[in-house]
Amino acid sequence: MTRTARAGGAGARSQTITEVRDRTAPPLGVGESAVRPDAPLKVLGRFAFASDLYLDGMLWGATVRSPHPRARILSIDVSEALKIRGVATVLTAADVPGENLYGIKKADQPVLADREVRYAGEAVAVAAADHPETARRAVEAVRVEYEVLTPLTDPEQALAGGGGPIHPGGNVARRVRIRHGDVGSVRPQAEVVVEGEYRSGVQDPAFLGPEAGLAVPDGSGGVDLYVASQWIHDDRRQIAAGLGLDPSMVRLTLSGVGGAFGGREDLSVHIHACMLALRMGRPVKMSYNREESFFGHVHRHPSRSRIELGAKRTGELVYTKVRLILDGGAYTSTSQIVIANACYFAAGAYRVDNVEIDGYAVYTNNPPRGAMRGFGAVQACYAIESAMDRLAGALGMDPVELRIVNAIEEGSILPTGQAVDGPAPVRELLEHLRDLPLPPDEPDGSGGPGRAPDLRRLPGGVGNTTRGENVVRGVGYALGMKAIGFSGGVDDYSTARVSLSIVGGAPLVEVYSAAAECGQGIVAVQAQIPRTELGVDTVVVRPADTLIGDAGSSAASRQTWMTGGAVQAACGRVRTELLERAAVRLGRPPEDLALAGGAVCERVSGEPAVTLAELLGGETVEAVFEYHHRPTEPIDDVNGQGDAHIAFAYAAHRAVVDVDTDLGLVRVVELAAAQDVGKAMNPQAVEGQIEGGTAQGLGLALLEEVQIVDGHVRNPSFTDYLIPTILDTPPMNIEIFEFPHPDSPYGLNGVGEPPTLSSTPAIVNALRDATGLELPGVPVRSADLVSRAGSNGADQAPRGRRT
Amino acid sequence: MLVELTVNGRRRTAENVWAGESLLYVLRERLGLRGSKNACEQGECGSCSVYMDGGLVCACLVSAGQAHGAEVVTVEGLAEGGRLHPIQQAYVVEGAVQCGFCTPGLIIATHQLLSENPDPSDDEIREALAGNLCRCTGYEKIIDAVRLAALEMSVI
Ligand code: FES
Ligand code: FES
């Protein structure tokens, strides 16, 4: 049932080396670590990311952005900009050809601001010129006269109705109310009650590849856009509306995507580049620099949660009460869904019969927030896992034990009334982590008496801030749970076409879908499935574009399930046709035949009966399949009840940290993760998802926060917004569990998001264990770790073992 | 201005270079070598790492004029005879490539590390690659790739 994913020891290493040398080794099918087909081009520097695109004669676009978080636009004067040599055009709201509003869930964001700006960084005009620097100078030369207004930046004020409406319908984007059982009446039964407030900051997806695209007019009023995206079909819907064109006149091709993590669900350069290209009749490229990128995509919602837990002395939860507020910023993006998702999982992966959850997403004049890996469940997990450690402290109980006592299992009823109908191996994940040996103590980093300390193994590293004095160690655990796929009644589907033909005497399979490869490895999975289903080694995955049907977004940890399901089913149709043809030719029933090694074989003996080349000659067998997951329903507005989800996925972490209590510096010593993935379609890629997600969780715990003061972003650069480096990221000990999911292709479950949930609270729980501090907010800053007499009167002695 | 330099063993000339352009811009937009990436253009991410006159530099921090007359090696210059360099092969095999935007810079930085220290410890690998950000992998497989490359190159 379980597999140890981390190869360890010399044996494993030499096996890998054999793989390198053995160039005759077959390409690999489902469940094996097939090399991703785009990797060779990527290591050679020949893979075309969106920012690498070019065409002779293209222009470069640039964006004028508002310096004010809230203001009326009185006038825009582009005349000086147009005088600059090399500037082709400058466009404003008046030039937007179609609907000047767009959005994934609700069209409320102007393509270019018209009369009013609602956040600092909002696009007001776009320019095109023959050199990127000329385009930037044009941007600087555009004169916009603003009447500056007082921004509304406090989400509580927004909720209370203060600050004036940012949108006509008021400042609450969505309220979610979940009522299950009866908290009021069971309250007296709780023997121990803890209350706490937890906050999380604004995290930036910080994908490395900048937002970029190349728009090419087709000469008949339409446009082709090559762009980095998570969901090209939804992009097209929004772009066509903005351009006032029929969707068939807007064609998108997915370009190389340099990471996404939710930040490429909303549009960035898309409509702007197309507008400029159509206006000038020339190709236009746009590519943000890092600073603009901080304004060009949505961030993770900052959150404030109040949690009250009531429990028996045994640790058994009696009730859970949560109030949670997310600041959605100036436009809706996906805020209504993010708040729902936060509320679904606000009570954690625990059995509790009495639950009250109230969640709010509000509008403010902060930059817009939307999708980011984990999608609301990250904030919810941080809060509930912090509260669980607080409860463990109040009960004097081991934090892992408390979690195991309350762990959900198959059949448990969630706060939304839905029964968990797939495997829920929460206890197994926790027990695995609990039983893992701890990393050895390294009091001074030296690994032995009498040797100089290795500073790299101490908090502060080669900064030489400590030689081991006043360093305490802590251990923390956390558990995360999230739904997989689109929830709440959305008809979620993906489309794939699989064709098999004979090229140069050998069978070749071509797979075609619009699934966005953002780095996660869907291209590898799409190649693996036909190898397994059709017994053909050579598989080509075509570039994703909008000439085939929708694949849905590379989001919600859904793409391998949904597009994998479509590819598997399309392969099934191709196989049926091949076997039927072979049956006629061989005079055998198709049930006696199978596909393997590029031939039709006897099912029982495996003997080849006819090769695919002989069977097909010059013909192609092709099938298209649209895969839908089972229907779901929205939760109701009154009590938040409903079967909203198709599946749940779980991950848990154990973090070990060392803290320099004099300076508040932290070294994460080790992060261990355990996750159930149903079926590891490509074990190496699954490990990569868990490792990458874990590191992003570390970033939120310790480093990453977009600092916003009065609506202004103060740190839009990698100099001031810190993402984890290889020195910040510890060795990871990863265990992958495979409990097959009953409803999915191959029994797989979604993988990408769960590790991002539990990593953050595990680290903060370890810091709490080391220092005895309450640490209500993330990221935890050095000052939080040294101010003993700080907030909440948490003037306690460190509890961690002094090393 | 005119910038002449040697890139991956070939003499190249870029004309009409504006004084504010970086070596990275010249490589990418004037010479068509887009393997070196532009994740920050502020010297913080290492995605633009190249060799200049034998030393590792962030091409985004070198002005085009400074690169005049220089000898530059980019990620496009490592593979020989149509075969991946062992470092490139190791990144592929170990799954150290996800989105791949960090990859060219990391491969150059790994090349520099292994040419100075053919058998680095994990701590030495971390120290050497600390200037290269990767958002996707959590770095575990990058360390695996460096270890594998070191082993492969010591066997050759
Ligand atoms: S692009 Fe040069 S260091 Fe980031
Ligand atoms: S693989 Fe995406 S940034 Fe490293």
C-alpha cells in the first residue's frame, strides 16, 4: 500500500546511474518515473517560454499603472508619449473594442480603468513601441490626472460597511455560513475550551517565468495569441468579450509556462497585447518585468481566523467554531470560491459533530487576490492546525495523539454534511510521521567534539550569528485536507484526442488536449497513459491550443485526473477499434486479444498475432473523449450543506526547527511529509510536487509576505520579497501512500496542493514547541521570536529542548 | 553602439545596441540566444547565469558595453555532438526540471561548482547554488542531479 519514494543509500544511487547509461530502456508507462518529454529542451535552453517568443517586426507593449489605490481619473493625455520616436500607439479605456470588464467568475475588472481606479497598480493605458525601453518611456510620458480618494484597506472595516462601496453591490464578495449539529447546546459538554486568533499574510505565487504573450493579428480581424496560462479556453472567453470578437476569431496556443501556482488563472497581458496588435496590424509582445509581475497577477488572500474548540478531557472534539475573513482586494477574481474552500476545510480533517463556520471575503482597495496553490485551504489549515496544537497544550496531550483521536476516516461526515466516500488514511499519515526517527542533534553544527562548528548547520548560517549558544530545537506536526477538482456544482470536464498511425513503419500515438503544462508534468502523464493502454512506445504530445475542446484549468489538483481520464478513455476507444479490426482479420473474438509491444497479441499467451503496422497500413485510428467527473452540488446559503466535492486529498508534515532565541533566527532542520496520492502516476513527478509544495509552505511560514501599506505594495522585487533558496530549504523525507480512489482513473488522487497546506503550520508548531510562544501570524518574523514580553502576554520560557 | 563578443566559441556582433542594454538583453534579443532567462533582471535569481571570461556572472547585471570583447559561454554552449552534457542529462534523469525556468541558470552554476569542486558535499552544493532561485522543485531533485552529475563526470 505504501511506497518509499525517497531513494536512499548507495544501491539506489547506482541503479539511477544504470538508467542513464541504458539508452535501450523502454519509455515508461503509468506508475513509472518516465522522463518528461520537455525536459531535454529545457536543459538545453531551447524550450520557448512565453517571454522567449519573438517575430520579426514585432512591437513591444508596456502598461501604464495607477500609483493610487483609490482615485477618480479626471483626464488622460497621451500626446507627449506619442511624440517619442519609435512609439506606435497608446490605448486607453476608450479604445477597448468590446466589453471593458473581465473576470474568471464575475466580469468586474476593467481591461483598462475607466473613470476610477480601485488599487495601486491597476492598468490604465497600454503603449506599443519598437523597443521595450521605448515602450516604457512612453508609459512614463502618459499624463493621467487623478482625484485621489481615501482608500479602504482594512477588511474588518469593509465588512462592517465602512469606507464607502468599492463596487455597486457593496463590499462583501461572499458570505459563507456552515451550520452542522448544534454548537450552542453542546457547549456545556466541553471540558476544555481554547480560543485563538490566527493571521496569514499575502503570499505571491512568484513563479519565475514572467507574464508574457505574443499577439499576432490574422489580417481578417482575428488574432492568435501565444501565452503562458493555466486555462486557455477560459482566457479565450474573456479575451473575445474584451475585444468584441466571436470566440472563433481568437485562437490561443499555450506557450512555455514558467510556473503558475494559481497566479496564471486570471488574465494579465492577454487582452492588452491583442488590442495593441489588432490596432497596429502588427505582432505585439508583452513581457512583464519582476516588479510589474507583482501587480500583474493575483496574490494569496491574507486571512484572519478566530477559532474556538471545545473538547472532552480525552481530546475528543465536542465542537468547532470558526470565523474567518479574507481580504479579496479590489476585484472578485476567484474570491467567492476561495472563501468557500476555506470554509469547507476550516474545521480540518477531524470528526466533529457540531460546527459553526462563518466566512467572509470582502473587497478593499488592496491589490486583487485570487487563486494560489491550496486556494483558501492553506489559510484554513494554518488556523485550525495552530488551534489543535493550542488544544493539545491545554489538555496536556501529545499533539499527534490529539490529531489521531479526532482523525476523520472513510464515512465520516464533514461540516457540509457530505460523507467522506473515498479512502481517508489520516491516521496512517500521522502514525508514519510520529514513528519516523528524528534527525540527530547537532548542538554546534560540528558533528563532533573539538571541531569547529559548521555554521551552515546553524540558524543564521554563515552570517556567523551564533556558534550554538541559545539555540533551541522544536518539533511540530500538521495535517491538511482539501477537495480535488472543481466543486460546488460546476460541470468539470476535459477533452482529449488520441490518434494512432504508422510512421516510418512503426506505430506512433499522438495525444492532443488543451491541458496547460505549467511545470507539474501533465505532458509526461499524457505520454505515459497511451504506452500503458495501447502498448505503443512512441507517443507525441501536441502543443495545447484552443482548436480542441476545453481541458479546464491546471488548478484544483485536477488536471491529471481530468485530462488523464480523457486520454485514458480516448485510448480505450482506439483500443476497441484496433481489437475489433484485428478480430475480423484473425477470425478471433476481440476479447481474446490485447495490445502490447506495438502489436495485437493473444491475451493469454502474449504471443504477437499481427503488428499494428500490418493491421493499419496507411490508416489512422482516432478517438476523442470528453471526460466529466461525477456531478456535485453547491452548498446551500442557509446552513452550508451539500455534497459539493468529488474527492478529498490529505497530506501531513513533521517539521524540525532550530531557533536562535537571541536573534530570532530559524533553521528548518528537516521537513518530513506523508501524503496519500491514490496512485502515483509518475512517482518522481509526485515527489517533485510534494517537495515543491512543501517549500512554498515553508516560504509562507518564515519568509514570504507582500507588504502593503495604505494600499501600496512596498516590496515588489526578489530583493525584498524573499522566496526560499536552497539554503533555506531543508532535506525532505517523503513517504507516498497509495490508497486507490474508487472514482478516478487508475485510482489516482490529486497531488499538487495538499503538501502546501500542512507544511506551514507544521513549521510554526515546531517554532511554538521550541520557544513556547503563541506566534499567531505567518510569516513568523525574527522579532516575533525574540519579543518574549510581546502580544498575548506570552512571556514563557522556551519549552524546546536546549541543544 | 557596436558590441563584439565571443559566445559559445563563435564571434558575434550586435549592432545599434542602446547603452542601457544588458548582456542578457544582447544575448536574448540581439543574438537570439534565449536560453539564459530573465526572471528578475535584478541579480537576485540566477536564471540568467552565464560564464564571462571564465567567471560566473548574472548576465542581467552586466552592461552590454562591459561585455564588449568578452568570452561568454551560455547554456546553449554546453552540449556537444548532439548529446546532452552530463549535467544536463542528470537534471533530466533526476526530475530536477519542472517548469524549467530556473534550469539554464542552475545548469551553468552547477557546471561552475563541479569544475572547481568535482565531489561536493551536500552543504557545498547548497552554498554554491544559493544564488539560484527555483520556485517549483523544493531543490531536493536539484541536489540529486548535482550529485549524479558529479558521479557521472568522475567516471568519464
Ligand atoms: S535575471 Fe539575472 S539574476 Fe535574475
Ligand atoms: S523548475 Fe520552475 S523555477 Fe525551477
